[in-house]
Amino acid sequence: MINEGAPDPGGDHGRYDACMSGERPMRVLTWEEWGEMTCGLLGPTDDDVSITKDGRRLDTAQKVIDFFAELDAEREGRSAADG
């Protein structure tokens, strides 16, 4: 993530990579800007759930716990089945 005006911890390569990937740099919003952008939005509905990149619906607490266990396992370089 690159923030306008913030130092780039990755050096010039971070900015170069973001520009070359076609992604727009992210910018930090103030609380006032965030409030203006979200003041008219409705709250979540009963069917609002997180959906993973591969399409799995995380609609129960156990599915969320299992998903985070998978992420932890990936980060540690092992599969979730390995425990």
C-alpha cells in the first residue's frame, strides 16, 4: 500500500511497482473525509457476509475460524490439514 505523502518503506521499487501494475496509489482519509463518504450509507443486512477470493461464504463463526487457521498455515508454510 502506498500512501500519498507518506514515506515509502520499500524505497523506489515500491512506487515503481505500483505505477507499473496499473494500480492507483492508495491515500489516507481523515476522519472527516471518511464521515462525509459514509454518512448516508445503510447498515449491514442479515445476509451480508464476507466472501473469500475463491467464493467461499464466511457466514458462521466456525467458517471464519477455519479460514483464519488456513491463512495462518499458509503463512507458516504448511497446509491446514497438517494441523
